[in-house]
Amino acid sequence: MAKLEATLHGDFDAIVADLENTVLNGSASATKEESVQYARNGVRSYLGIFERYSYTGGNRASMSIALFGDDEYSNLCIVTSGGSTGTFLKFNTWGEEAFLDTVSGCVRKYEV
């Protein structure tokens, strides 16, 4: 598992669109599995689930992107999982870390 947390500044919809495009364009095997958005009293949330094939792990890795905030500031948490090998212990988490690295530049553009 690899995790990235940040506070972002900018338009909520623009950040979501940029994150999704970055993930999907970052790997030929990346897919968007599902997403959902909610809004209430000026507060918005987004949850997106993505997958891609991890060549180093020989399996598919998943990425969950959670964004919570308004049109000025948002809290972001991105978690990747499933790209490691091993039955009882996690070995070779490079696939998870590499998947997370595909969005780190995008996050830095909005980071406070």
C-alpha cells in the first residue's frame, strides 16, 4: 500500500477532472472502475476507484482517490493497493508506489 495526503487549493471540478485525466493517461492499462460525487451545504466529496496492470507485480493494482472540500480548499487522500506479491507478507510494493507516482505531479500543481 502507498498513500498520499494533501490539502489542495482550486476549483473542485477542475481538480477532479485533472486527477482523472492524469491517472487514465498515465498508463495504457489504467481504467476507471467507478466514481461517485456528493454535495451538501457547500461541501463536496468525490471518490474514484481506478485500476491498472502492474508489470512489476504481475497483477492489477488499484487506486482510490478521495477528495473532500469546497471550491476553494479540499483535502485529498490517495491510496494504492494490490500491486504487491507474497502470500502472507507483502513483497515488491513497487507497482503500488509507481501507480501513486503517476498522480504526484498533478497533486503538486494544486497543493497548498
